[in-house]
Amino acid sequence: MITKRIIPCLDVKNGRVVKGVQFESLKDVSDPTELAAYYSSGGADELVFYDITASAEGRSLFTDVLRRTASRVFIPLTVGGGISSLEDFERVLSCGADKVSVNSGAIRNPDLINQASERYGSQCVVLSADVKRVDGAFHVFQNGGRIDTGMDAAAWIEEGVKRGAGEVVVNSMDTDGVKEGFDLELLKAVNDNVRVPVIASGGAGSMQDFADLFHEIPEISAGLAASIFHFHEVTISGLKQYLKEQGIAVRI
């Protein structure tokens, strides 16, 4: 049985970790360096760091904050935000990232996935997709969820994997911050189309939500969350013990 990963996410704006609901009403949470160190020593399997306004503001990711954060992390670190060229990949990796997440930059230039995979290997390229229901269909959004591309989410993610993405993060905008469970319908639609690790993001509000995710979609590789970890509603060590008792393989 493949071990499931538990991944906290740091959404960073102006050098601070923030969290909102459905990508809006952002509230200040903490310093990313301190929070990253807490998760690194607290049982997290990996950590995700997003500069959430880089693409919308048309700038590169803040490397000074990233360098300080990466220096405190001793687990795999995925970094995204404003990634639109191979130079951005190089800069982020040189700051200490293990994997690079592409989203809006890949939508504007899908060849970036091919180029990055060829240069750094597919294991380094993570395709992140912000997805929301529009008239009953799953659409991909870009620029931090601000622009509806009109693209079908499952089809776009499948194309990204074919181009060389070695992992996928599916961010459900409908369930983000709502804490009523992962978007299982969306995740099943995506998972059925690809054969690379899929990370579920958006909606976790309890330990049971993680158990439901892994029981309902056994192939899902990982569950990602922010609020319930940031505000100490659930500890990662406690969650892993709970999942183990539910018969789900986790790394204790």
C-alpha cells in the first residue's frame, strides 16, 4: 500500500502567510519562516509555498522570503507563484526548492512544462490548477483564481501531464477554506485521467475529511491543507495517528 502524504500549504502575500475562503477575504496568519520550521519538525511529509499574488501582479516570486523559509525546512519543498520561464525555475531551485509549481505561466505558455521537464526532470515539475464549477463544468482559472480561462480542468491537467508534469495539485476554489470536505467529484474526474501523483487541495475541515478522501479515492497521493493546520485545529501528528487507525498507510 502506497503511503499517503500530508502536506501543509503556505500562501504567502507581502512576506506573510495568509488564508482566506474561496480565494477571498485573506487574513494574516504568521511568518512563513517560523511556520515552515514548525511543520518541518512536526511531521509534515512535504511543504508547499505559494507566492499567491506574483502572477496577478506580473512579477517574479519574492526570493528573499523563500530563501529564509527554505533554510528552515528539512522536508521536500514545492514552490510556486509567478513561474513563467526556465529562468524562474532556476532561480527558485537555487533558493532551496525541491520542486517547482507552475500554474498561470503554463496556461499562457504550455511549452514551459515540456522545457522544464526536459531540463530538470518531470519529478521537479508540479502542475497546479485552480478549478471552479461554471455552469456545471469544471473550469481552470488563472492569476490566483481571478480569470476564468474557459478550459476544461480534466483535459488541461491531462495535457500538462502528457507534456511532462510529474505531479498535479488540484485546488478546488469551490471548497477552499470552507472546511466541509475535499471536492471528491472534481478529484475523481482528474484522477481518472492521469497516472502521476495527484494532490488534493481545498476543503479539509477535519481528520475525517482526510479519511474520506483516501477511502473514496485510494489512488490519491496526498492531502494538502492550510487553515486547520495553521490555526491548530488539527495537528499533523494527531491526523496521522488517526489515519493509521483508519487503516490508511501514513509515515509516522
